[in-house]
Amino acid sequence: MEKFTKITAVTVPLDRANVDTDAIIPKQFLKSIKRSGFGPNLFDEWRYLDHGEPGMDNSQRAVNPDFVLNKARYSGAQILLARDNFGCGSSREHAPWALEDFGIRVIIAPGFADIFYNNCFKNGILPIILAESTVDQLFQAVEANEGARLTVDLEQQKILSDESMDEKIDISFELDQFRRHCLLEGLDEIGLTLEHSDDIRAYENKQKKITPWLY
Amino acid sequence: MTAKTLYDKLWDSHVVRQNNDGTSLLYIDRQLIHEVTSPQAFEGLRMSGRQPWKLSANLATPDHNVPTTDRDKGIADPISKLQVDTLDDNCNAFGITEFKMDDIRQGIVHVVSPEQGATLPGMTLVCGDSHTSTHGAFGTLAFGIGTSEVEHVLATQCLIQKKSKNMLVQLNGQLNPDVTAKDVILAIIGKIGTAGGTGYAIEFAGEAIRSFSMEGRMTLSNMAIEAGARAGMIAVDNTTIEYVKGRPYSPKGEQWQQAVDFWSDFYSDSDAHFDKTVTLDASDIQPQVTWGTSPEMTMSIDDTIPDPAQEADSVKQEGIKAALEYMGLTAGKAINEVPVDVVFIGSCTNSRIEDIRAAAIVAKGKKVADSIKQALVVPGSGLIKQQAEEEGLDKILTQAGFEWREPGCSMCLAMNADRLEPQERCASTSNRNFEGRQGQGGRTHLVSPAMAAAAAIAGHFTRIDKL
Ligand code: SF4
């Protein structure tokens, strides 16, 4: 997994609550047996005017000019600003794969659905939970300052504005230390767990007596 | 000893190792596998040269992409076919038990596993699918995971998890006629919202919940995820144990009594602490119909479509407006006047034998309205299909004008050929009414099987007793 320390990038505001994983990556693209290549179909139904299917040449499709991700001022965005309950619905990890493939490395919202939140960390995406009022403030700042970039610093656990922004942004965020550590180091969790193989075996040996039908 | 909730007991008995950062290494007794969320996990195993930790803990079946007609002709869509073939190849290569497409035991994972006794009380169970919460009906800690975690469980039989908080949903009193588990869970989601359970494991309790069969309990737990909770559980009782008894994977002989004794402890102690408690009165719940694009947008069959102007919160107001526009509905209209184009009875929420019986009772001797373009009944597994046929339910339904299909996810998410056309309106027994869920531009209204059958007969939503 790619390490995450700090990024400075354009932030795209997606002003909509309860964005579900079906919207992030529609089901027809789940048929792929690969982990990459989902980026062009991120938010497919909102991003394009026609109906997308796997195998289409996305560069030839008509884009929806009203959809925020298509606006020139947000091109190259790596930070996604969202509303509450982002990533609800299906557990598909294709949703963070699509976001990551598109280039998103940070998502800021007042709340995330649990499974999606978890899946982000496995894919080098940092989901940040902030108070609703702070998120409101960020929406206003991002919409008001075209071309401005935000810096997300995981080591310092801070979100900072660059000089081009009218108001100064300096927001701290909380994060569980294990997840922070894995992101900073780009760690393979399976490898970490296998270091505890003896503990797992000891647990199994104990359980064999208590629940023998499972062994 | 301190009093524990059901969730505490399940959690504590599966902790392999407590990490000092607040996470735990949790042992997973069973993993269910389907074709959509597993290929990349198997690929990961291969790339790192790892082997499954405990083969017998895994059980696989294809469900999302399988056709529900002409099974003998195979899968027409080459991309769907590749995904199902990949599952077959991976299970063959690693030695994982799989009920393949031509096996009578094939079906929707969440239907198949309980039916086989592979879901047992007191265990931890995961699947790369959010509706894994279904299995919580057995006093099981069951939750959906992503593909990286599927790989993690394959390789280590464990997951690194942080414990959720405890929420109790208490349903007091008796249910009204025609109110099913589906109506109850929709009403609960309507009350607490789709993020109401985020960060919690829910336990459903109370007299009305106890009175549900295992099928009803599974319907309830199935949609815990729609309330934001990864897990939704119900304590073990006689109904649970009677259901599990004699199934292929359940314990036999001497182990049976040992298991029953062990399982009987999986309930919340009377003075256990819950971080949040929500209480509902069963008698307040009427048959439900969702009107919007989120499961929390639900109402009673006697109500009218909500008016966004009545909503004070501006984000919510926009949400209602967008939902009404997408759904093609006008504020103030009675939901029982809204005509339906398609009816879908199926999915891991409502495709079990009781659901099909409920639909058949309503449909018996009647005809699907001429205005209905399609009315599908898709059993959850090959064995349910067989049982329904033995009971003559297929005849009742087909004589009424329903189509009787092969088992799978089907129009629940339209990854196979069964899908809505843009703007078609569907009365569906599935669990998600998100935009485009049942086909691009399709409009989904979530209802119980009896309500779906009634809508098929009437051509519009209706109270069952008004048919
Ligand atoms: S029936 Fe629907 S919700 Fe259930 S597993 Fe299949 S696609 Fe998912």
C-alpha cells in the first residue's frame, strides 16, 4: 500500500448527504476481477450523461457539465469534501478503489458508514471526520476560493490552507493510532497479523474443546 | 462478573489478542464467499504466496451474476461469466467448498448459509457483503467486510477490529395484522435514520421480535446495515435452536447437546449496559412503503408523500426534493394511489419460504393487474425453490401471472439481466432503494412480500385488507 504522509491539493466539494457506494461506483463495474481501472467510472451516473457500461471508451462519452467533479476549477482534486454518512450501502471495496484510482487520497465528512471508513485505510485513503459546523466552514472556504489548495498533514493531524485563501484554515483532526501508523508506514496488515500466528493457534486449540463442531 | 450484552459475549469470546491501541485481533469462525468481492482477495493471496489458514471455515456460492432463467444455457454476459468462472477456479484451486451454479444448494449467500446450518449461534461470521448482518438473527456476530478484509480472513482467520458500541432496539407490545418483520425494520430505520446505528452493534429485543420465526428475524437483521449498523443481533432461544437442528453443517450426536448448552448463554444479561436504547411500540407500526431514495424515507401505507417545505433542516429538505424528483412523485399524494410497473419478490431480505408463502396467500385465486409489466418471484436458493414447488406455491403464483425464476440476487441490484428500465416503478421486497439500484433511472419502493404481491394484483400500492 502507498504510504500517506502529507498532501497538498485541490479540494472538490460534493454537497450531498448519504452518498452511497452504488453512486460512487455503479454495480455494472463490479464485474471486473481486477483491483484497478475503476477511476474513469467513479460517480458514473452523475458524471456522464449517458449510461455507462464496462468496456466503453470513457473519453468519448458526454460528461455532465453540472456535476462538480467535472468543473474545471476542481480538476486534479485529491481531497473530497463530503456530507454526512458518506459511503453508506454496499460493502464494495470497489468504491475506495475507484476514488483512489481517480486520485482522491483524502475524504473529509461529518460521518462515514463504518465499512466504507474501514475500507479506505486499506487503500491508502485517509477519511477524516470533523464536526458538521467545521465541514460547513470548509465547504464555504473551498467554494469561495477558486484554485486554492488545502494541505492535509497526517503526521501533524492537521488540515491547513495555502496563502491564496482569504481566511486561514488550521483544523486538527482525530484518528485512531493504529490506522494512522499503518497509513504513515504503508503497512501490510496481513503480515502484521501473521506475526501473531502463535496466538491464533493457541486460541484455536482452546476453542477446539469449547466448540468442537467448528473444528 | 459484570453483566454483558449479547454483543459483548460474542466479542469477548473471539478475542485472540488485545492490542494496546484499542483494537483487537478477532477470530472469525466462518467466512462466506461470493463472486463479486472475492477475485481480488484470491489474487492478493496468490501474489503474496499465502494459503488459506483454515479451509473448512469458508463456504462459497455465486449469486449476484447468475441468470434466473435458462440456467442450462450458462451466463450470456461474458463479463458476468468471467466473474463466476473466476470464483469456480479460485475455489477449485484453493480447495474451498462451493455450491456452484448447477448445484441445488446454490443461492444467495445469506440464504444458503443458514439453510445449511453453516450459520450457527455464538459464532463470528463475515462475508464481503454488507448484508452479512442477516446472520445476527442466530445470536451470531456477523458483519460485512471489504475485499482486503476477505483476503485478511482467508490468510489469517482473523480481523483487526475495534469494538462497536451497544445499541438496543426494543420493540414492545403486539403487532397489527399484516405487519411483518420487513415493516418493522423499515419503521425502525425510519425512526433512527440510515446513520442512526453507525458505530453501533444493534440488538433487537422484545416480545414482537421473539414472536418472529427465524425467517422474520433474518429479514430484520438483514437490514440492520440500512440503519448504519454493521451488525444486528437477536438473542438465542428455542426458535433459533429448533431451526438449526439437523441441518447439514450443524453439530450432530454428542456434540449437539454440548452445542445447545453453549448457545443458551447467548443473550444479554438483564442488567447489561447499552450505550443507546431505542424503544418502539409495535402497535404503532403499519405496513410500510418507502417513498424516496434512502431506506429511511419510509411511511405507512395510509400516508401521503411528504412535503419538503415541511422540513426545517436545509440539507434534509434538499434531500427530499431530490428524492421526489428522482422518484417522480408529488408531495401530498396518497401512496396507495401510486401505480406500479414492476414487482420483484426476492433478495436476501425476503426470498425465504415464508416470504414466498406470504406472497402466494395474497395472490391465490387472483390475477396480476394488466398494467403490471413484469412480476418476478425469485427464490433465495435452489432448495427453497424446490420446497415451494413441493408446496404448490409456484403454481399459485404462476397462475396469478407471476414469473417463477431460478435463485440469485436478480433484480435486487440488477447485476444480471433482471433490471428496471429508466423511470419504471417497482414494488420490491429487497433492501435498497438507492438511485439506479435496480437499473439506471429505476424507481424502487421497498415493501414486504405480501405488500408486493398486493401491489401486483391491484396495480398500485394498497393495504392488503383492501384488495
Ligand atoms: S440479494 Fe441483494 S442485498 Fe442481498 S446479497 Fe444479493 S445483491 Fe446484496
